[in-house]
Amino acid sequence: MTADVFIAGVSMTAFGKRPADSVKSLTAEAVTAALSDAGATVADIQAAWFSNTRQPMLEGQNTVRGQVALRPLGLTGIPVVNVENACASGSTALLQAIHWLRAGAGDIALVVGAEKMVFPDRPEQAAAAFAGGTDIHDRAGVLAYIEAMGGEDPGPGRSLFMDLYAAQARAHMARHGTTQTDFARLAAKNHTAARDNPLSQYRTPMTVDQVLADKPVVFPFTRAMCAPVSDGAAAVILCSAAGMVKLDAAGRAVRVRGCALVSAGDRAPADLDNHIGRRAALAAYEQAGIAPADIDVVEVHDATSYAELQQIENLGLAEPGTVGARAAIGDFALGGRTPVNPSGGLVAKGHPVGATGLAQLYELTTQLRSEAGARQVENARIAVAENGGGFLGVEEAATVVTVLERAA
């Protein structure tokens, strides 16, 4: 039996374009708020994990990023681990901290993700950073995959990932009769939910028609169906049972029931039963001893609205090909059968890559504490986050699925 691990404190900054901020200032904002939320001090932290992906390419801080960002806060002398695993970096860092606690190496750990992505004067570096999420030695293979899935060559000025997702979306449309309106409905749901999230990058509710009428990116996506470039940070204070007693955090603590990281497999494109998201979900469910029917609220990695649809299927919340119809009757909206992305998701809340996975856990912890206000999911007890990143072969390069439970 593995030892219990709890979330004692969480925070996230407002996401968006923050020209006056740096990785250091965003880190300081998130860590200070998480410590306050946990009732902890800097002296309580025994080890830290730092998630960031863009600083080497955009700022030149190639190494010791965590040590540099945490030093001004007085977090010195303790173990600091730097984690980069594409968009799954934050959740990967969390998993490493969980293992550290379960190994008995300590009782209280900090996990923080911070990303400064908005540099209008550095378009070439920004484009290279996105391209680096695939195998840079096999660009021809990536383009061949896009073409084979019914996509088109990437256009100038947009992320390669939009074309990868668009190709997969077109294949799903061909396979199941999914429509552009199905994707738009998920995007409208998230943009509308973000109205009640004060930390979201976009807070303007949208209708399905407004999403469809937004600026085209690559078919079937419009801008409102795609995650924006964002600055921001998020932090989590993890502890063992002994750490929870030390922090006197039992009243608001959230238990980590399961956390599974998997990497890209070598499957056929149509073999979605072995999709990385599906494999990660099954592994996390087995750890947690739950089934999809037990889940009350979900945050998924909707870098595009197609990705949300795919991950709803992977998590076993809907049979393949049925997400569109079920979204139309509100199953995945607040008040529905299984609310997905009540935070607004990546398409509205924002996507500062290294912080994204931890921001999902901020939202779910807030939900399980019944502190989400107007976006609260009633009686939420079990929550699941899916956080994927990169692209390798025919799917994401890494995916983490985490299961949380209300502890009190």
C-alpha cells in the first residue's frame, strides 16, 4: 500500500499577456500565494520541483532555472529539480514530488510551474520553441502524418500543433461524422465558463455561432477553438500525512488518489484504444480504484477543442463518436452529468505551458474544497486532470492523468 499524499496549498496567477512580468516575478507571485493557502512558510519547504519549457529558447536561461527563480524567495539549500516535459511538465513535476514524499525523503514539497511566452519581438524563437515539441530530425515524418490524416501543410505564422490537431480532427470527422459545430460547442462551453474565473485570460462568454464566426486558423478550427499564448504561473504544496499535521491542513486538504505518466506508444493511427490518453487514464484509475462513472469534475488539456473531445473519449466519459451529441444536451457543462473544464480550459483560461498542468490542479482542488463560487460543481468528490504535451509518432509525447479526492 502506498502512503497518502495530500495537496495542502494551491495557487495560480492570472493568465494572459503580462509584459511587465518575468519568470521570477510570476514564480514569486504563485509561490507566495500557495504558501499562504497552505499556512506554510518558506522554512517548511524541504524540496522543490520547477516546471518551465520556454525560458531557454526565449530568454537564454538554459539551466538551473528553478534555482534562479526560487532563490529570491529564500528557497535555497534544499533540493531543487528542474522539469521539462513539454506541456505535461507541471504534472510530471508533481508526479516526481509525489514519489519523493512516498519514499519518505521528506514531508512537505513545493511544485511550481512558470512560463513567460509573450515576446512579440522574438517570433522566430517562439516558433522554434513550438517546433521543438516534435522530433526536429523528422519534420518530414510529421508533415507526412498530417497529410495522411487529411490535413494540410502548416501555414506561416501559426503553431505546427494547430495543424497536427486539425489533421486529427478531420480524421475524427471522417470516422464518426463529427462536425465543426461539435468542436465549436465545446469551445463555447469553455469560454462561457471562464466568465466566472477571475484568473482566466479570456472572460467573454461565446455562443456556438460566435465561435464559428471567429477568425479562421486551420479547418476545422477558428481562433476561439485554439489555446492562446500566455504568461502565468501556478504552484502546489504537497505533503505527507505527517506534513499535513505539521501544517494543520486537514480541513482543506485534498488527497492524491492516483497519478500516472506515460509516453508515446507505437500504435497504428486508428488504434485509439491504445491512445496515450487512454493508457494514462486506465493506469491512474487502477491506482485510484475508480471508474469513469465515479468522476464528478474534469480538467482536460484542450490545446484545441478537438483535443477536449478526444480526451473525453479517452477518459471513458463518452463512447467514441458520441461526444458531440452529449455536449449538445449539456452533459459536459456546469450542471451536467460530468462537467469538463469549468475553469474555462486552455482555450479561454490560457496556456502558459509549464504552468498549465498545475493550473488544472488548482481548479480541481478549488472545486473539491467547494470554493469555486459561481463555477462550483455541486458535491464534487472525485476529480480528474489530463495533461498532455509534445507530439511523437501519432500522438502526444507525454501524458499525465491525476485523480484527486476530497479528503475532509
